[in-house]
Amino acid sequence: MVFAEFYPRASVSQAGTFQGALSVLEHERFDLAVLDIDIPGGENVRMIKLLREKQPGLPILIHSAFDEKVYALPYLQAGADGFISKQAPQEEFLTAVQAILDHGRYVSYDVQQIFLSSFTDISGRTTGGNPIVTLSPRERRVMQLMTEGKWTKEIAAIMNLKENTISTYKRRIYDKMEVKDPIELSKKIALFR
């Protein structure tokens, strides 16, 4: 609806699964792909590479309900041109789309602050970067499910992994985030929101 209203001459195609999106790209060329990272059949950050194999140079905007402060960096590092939250106002979504169509990149102000906090100051000292960026994609997914109140068994079922594997991920998350339990983890995550 947003594209129809603000880009009335645009032709829009959609796919309900990641495999469907790849199939559409085999038959059509696009000026922009808007990708939800939670698309059924999705393959995490690998999706960026797979989309570009179908259409080299395809501009990709990630549009996700997942926490942008956790998920933006890995997708941008994988080659996405922008990342915007589904909670962002329509005006911000349009700004992101236009920035990418103009051959630029887009992240929200909050994500920009996370990037800046990972740099060093003028004297060369680190300024206390965000430990969330040290997590692997699976660790970030486990952390997201933990913050949603899911138990180890539930996370294992959702991710189709063994419970002891999830326990290992949780231990790594606690180590990297320098916390001891889910309560401390929630408080630490809140510091970076």
C-alpha cells in the first residue's frame, strides 16, 4: 500500500516464502528488494548472498520486527543496504526506501549510535562498544527468544536444535554479555536500547 501511494508507477511483486522470492527473481528484475528476515524458509544473513546471486547489485532493505539493535549489524555486514524496524513510522520507511533507491544506505538513529559507540575516541581508547555485536547470528536468535520469555526446551523446538546446544548458546551469550542470568541479561540489553 505504501508503494502504491508514494510510488504509483512502481510494479510490486511479493513472495510468501524465501524460495518463492528466489523464484520471482529468476523471472523479473527489481530496483529494490524489501526483505523480512523472518520470512518462512529464510536462511538468516545468507539470504543477502542468495538474492544477489539471482540479481547482482540488487539493493536490499531489511524490514523486520526483530530488534534492530541486535539484528541490523549482521545483516548490514552481510551486504544489506539498509535495515528498518517494522515499528518505524511510515515516513521513516519512505526515507529508508528513497535513500536506497538513491544508491545510499539507511539505518535508524539508534543503530547509528550503536555503530558510533563501537569506534574509538580521538585518543585511541575504545569507547565501550556494544557487546551484542560480538554474538553470532544463532546466539542473537537464542537471545531474542530468551528475551521473549522462551525456555530452553521451547527455543530448541523453535530452532530445531538439541536442548544441550541451546544451553551452550545461552552460556556463550552470558559470557559475551558478561551477565549471570536472564534478569541481568535483560538489564544489559536495555542499556543498548
